[in-house]
Amino acid sequence: YAREGAMKHSLIYLVTRPIFSEDSFSAEYKKIDRQHKSLRDHVKEYFTCDGKRVKNALLSLLPIIAWMKIYRLKEWLLGDVVSGVSTGLVAVLQGLAFALLASLPPGYGLYSAFFPAVVYFFLGTSRHLSVGPFPVLSLMVGAVVTRIVPDVGPPANITEFEGLTINQQRVIVASSITFLMGIFQLAMGLLQVGFIVIYLSDTLISGFTTAAAVHILVSQLKFVFGLKVPSFSGPLNIFYTLEQIFLQITKANVADVVTSIIIIVAVIAVKEINERFKLRVPIPIEVIMTIIACGVSYGFNFEEIFKVDVIGNIVNGYESPLAPNVEVMKEGAVDAITIAIVGFAVAFSVAKVYSVKHDYIIDGNQELIAFGASNIFGGAFRSFAASTALSRTAVQESTGGKTQIASLISALIVLITIVGIGFLLEPLPKSVLGALVIVNLKGMLMQFREICYLWTRDKTDLVIWVLTCVAAIILGLDLGLAVGVGVELITVVFRAQFPRCCILANIIGTDIYRDRKDYLCIHEPDKVKIFRIPSPIFFANIEFFRDKLIQAVGFSPLRVLRKRNKALRKIKKMIKNGELQMSSVSFCSSDKLDDENNTDDLDQPTDFSDLPVQVNWKAELPANISVPPVDIHSLVLDFSAVSFIDISALKVLKMTLKEFIRVDVEVYIVSCDVYIREKMHDCMFFDDEIKTSMFFPTLHDVMLHILTKHPDSQCYLKHFYNKIFNTNSASCYL
């Protein structure tokens, strides 16, 4: 066999062992009795303090200590410096541009590019993230800002707004929301709930960020065309903005439009060159075009001659810290939670990519603490929500950045801009910043291609992507995210509640069992059904499994049992009345038996105690008596994919198994997890009818056991052994 098999297969294994049930396996191989820790033990261990735990806590809280100890000064420093300078220049431009998304004066975007990056330098576990403004978060903050302090009409009734300009009011709103966002992130980190990001799948994030890119694109059109369009918030805000743009399109500023087109074309062309030729240090085209645009705007006095809207005065240096406004935080609490989760989810997803690429570990809970502290500190210094920009992080990594020292240097570039050379950017047209934002949306907008990919791969994920994207576009980013999470959870429930059950059969000549519909060389033993349950069993899907099981076996055991008990009553009544002649019948009269309308005992096991013989339900019965046929003698339930079962499901499962047993069907459960069996013991699952002997470790064990008990089905064994030994002999061994 081995020689012949070797011609077909590179590896062959042959195992000779007894047929095991779970009981015989437990008797043969003793299990270790492990002592599981109680809640008290876990609490005691958590509050136990020693030198090692203090050291680990310090290293966990300040990850900078760990990577600074292994810092390779000669190998990494130059790369970090080059990367830091390149990233810093990009951070300056993105800070200015993303401040427009937040409906704030551009100079405050520089604060967001500085303060959070400095705090993350000490607390973050990722070595490559460039922390600062992120367009999606900026837009979400901007929605709150324009809702509380609209362009047209009075602001919300906030005490501290009295006597302040609209820009000062908006800075208070943005910084207060950012401060509250940081509190939420810090609290989640301290409570060790970093796992929350698992509820935001890559598909959901992709659909959400694509919708955000559409919002960002529309929000920048007013700068590109040089129009005075008020900001809108809430559902349908994107359509209101588009309506205003189309109504005013004839008033577009030609200088802004031409400038934007030149910027977009030039930046896209050079970015393509950078990507195609894989330049080690990419050409900083955004910086170059910004310098040119500033010079041209200043030289030709765009602001006065062409009425171009420019950045204007940039705050020179840093303003004093600002206490968050409690009234604003009450107004934007829900928004702050959404912004906190989205900001962390995006940053953590990007961090995971680079941690895998460069082989180091990131800690989700510590990342929450780092971002929480960064946003609390930044919010106190008038910055707005910080996360990471994908393009900026890509620049930091691709230009040779190895550690967060690159981020620190980029923050120093931002610092120099704020305190020294910021005034040089004052003539910069806002249309240039809008054009740069639009160009950097390319990656997010290209995610629309995922629709075709998901259509051919996974229709459920396609539904999540499309509904999240559409909801976020129509209803706004906050409500859109809520809809996306809801849709995602519903799909999880549906997948668990309505899984694909199947009937298994044996691949001839092997101990492998597969769906009988998928293979040709397959054999299904007579009068045996192998039903596979491919998911956890709980209160929501147990009835679905019950219906599928009844559909698979072709009959309802409860209906058969009731028919048999009714038939038995008729037989006993006929014997009592002398209509059936049976010798030596000892029949005990009972009103309960005489009452055919009494259904109390119809669901109980068939009772033959009053008859000298058992009724053969497969034989011909007396006239006018019929029962549904039962075509199987054994039912096997494959529990290999069942990871848990709850008490509600256990009750229904127990009742269902008893119904099959009471109609003379042997029930077996295979590959059941040991902890599920322990739960069954704890929940009193076993009794006189349901016994531990019905559990087997593998499908093949139970099949050989069944075919031993039912020799009439042993043609299955002939198929199996004839395939193995290449013989037509009718004899087989058990």
C-alpha cells in the first residue's frame, strides 16, 4: 500500500489504534486536573506590587525607554533627521490645510501638528506614526464647530462666548471638543478597552474614509472656486453645500480656479514620478508649489488685485493655555466619543501596518493612553483633534525614519514656522491649500475600486462598505459611522444565526468527511446522517438549527413520536376490546389510555410495558393505523465548529436529542470541545436518556462504532478497505 500510494502522494500516514469514544478515551488517557484562577485570585494578582511589576509598568507607560535603549546612533540618526525635515515640511502645509476643514484660522493647524506629536514621542508605542491633524477628524471637528458657531446666525448660548469674535469662539469649541476627546481616549486606555477597534473592520473603515473623502472634496470646492459658501452641518449638509456652490458658480474667482488647476496638475504629475521611480527622498512638490504660490501671490498682490482670499495673519508664537468650556463639552459629548474612536481606529490600523513591516510590537491600550494624553495636552493649547495622516506617515517611513525622533524633528520644523517664519505664509491663497487637500485625497477616493473587488469576493462585506459610505455621505460622518457599526453587527448576527449547515459523507478510501454536495468520489452510509453545525449555538440560532436538522433527516421526531403514541393507544384499546387477538396479554385498564384526546403523554417515550412484545413500527400495522417512517438508525452531530453553547440552547438541544432517541434513532456528538462538555455536566445535561457514551472524539471513530453495531451497513467498510488495500474482497475487519 505504501509503495503504491507513494506514486500518488508525496507523504502517507497510517495509524492503528482502537475505536475511541470520549468515555473510553478519558479512561485510557488521564486528563490533568488544572486549578483555574478565581476572581479573587485575579484581583489579588492585579493589585500585587513588586519590583518587576513596577519596572514593567514604567516601560509600558513610557515606551520611549525601551526603544531608546536599543537606538543605533550611527545607523539611524541620519535617516531620522532627513525624515524629520521632510515630514515637518509636509506637516506645516497639512496643518494649515486641515485647519480649513475644521473651520478654524489656518494658523491653529500648526498647533495641532506640534503639541500632540511632542506628547506622543514619549508615550506612543509606534516608531513610525506621524501624529497630527487628520482630514477626517478635522472635518468631524468642523461639523461640531459650525453647528455651535454657524457662519450665519447667532452661536449657541454659551456664557464664555460673550464679547469674542467668531474665530475665537470656534477655537474654544474645537479645543474643548479635542480636550474631551482626549479624556475619552485616556479613559479607554486606562480601562484596558483597546479591543474596541475590533468592531471597526477594515471594510467599514474603508467605506467610512471614502465617504469622508467625498465630504472633504466638496468642502474644499469653495476655496478652489473662491466662493463665499456658508458651512453646513447635520444630515444632507453635503447637498446643501453643493447647492450653494452651483448657485454661485458664475461668481467663481478666475485667479483661484487657475491657481488650483496648476497646483493640482503639477502635484499629481510629480507624485506619479516619485511613485514610478521609487525615489529615496521624494521630490517635495507640495513645499515647492507652496513657496512659488506664496511668492507669486505676494509679488502680484493677488489679495488686492484679484480679490483672492489668502491665509492672512498667522499668530506669531504660542498663545496661553485655554481651559476647556464645560458647556461646549456637554453640547459635543456624543461627537467627541465618535471622533475619539475614529481617530484611534485609523491611527492603530496604520500603526499595525508599519509594526508588522518593521517587526516590532505595538500596544493598543498604551496607544489609547498616548493619543488621549496628546489630545488633552493639545486641546489645552488651542489645537484640534490629532491622529495620523496616512500620507504624512508614509513620507516619514519612506524617507528613512526609524523612530519617533523623526517625529520630534518634524515638530521642531513646525515650531520654527510658528515662532519664526510663519509670516512668510500669510500671502498664500487658500485655494492653494484647498488644491493640496484635494490632491492628497487620491488614495482615499481610489478606495471606490473596492466595490468591484468585494462584489466578486464577499457580498456581505460589500453591503457593509456601500451602506457605511452612503450613510456617511447622506447623514453625515457621525451618524454614518453609527449606521456602519449597526450594519456590521447585524451582519455578524445574521452570519451566526443563519450559517450554512450541511450533510457530510465520507471521501472513499479516507477518514475524511466533506459536504456530500461538493464531491463525486463520496459515499454516504445507509441509514446514517452526519449533520455539521458550523457556528456557536445560542438562544438566537438554536431553533434555526433544529429546523435545519429536521429538514436534513427528512422527518420530525416529535411528530413521529406523537403518531406512535397515538397508534399505541389504539392498539391497546383494540386489544382491550378484543378486536386484536394476542396471547398472554396482561393489559391494565386506564382512563388515561382510553381517552384519545388526552395529549399529556404523547411527547413521552413510547411505553410497551402493557404489551408482551414491542411493536415493530416498520412492519405492517393493523388497519387504519399508520405512522410516519423513520429511515435512519443513527444521527451524528459534528460539533467541531461549535465554540460555545448557552443555557437556552442546551435546553432545546436536550429536548431535540431526546425526541430522536425516543423514536429509536441513536444520537452521537463528535469533536465536542472539552469545555462545552464540562458546561453540559454543570447544567445537568445528562440523564437516563442522554448519556456521555454518545460523545466521540472524531467522526471516523463514531462511524466505525455505528457500523460495528449495524452490520447491515458495513458495505461502507468494504468501500473503505477496498480502496486502501486495492482489493475486491467482500471481507473487512473491525
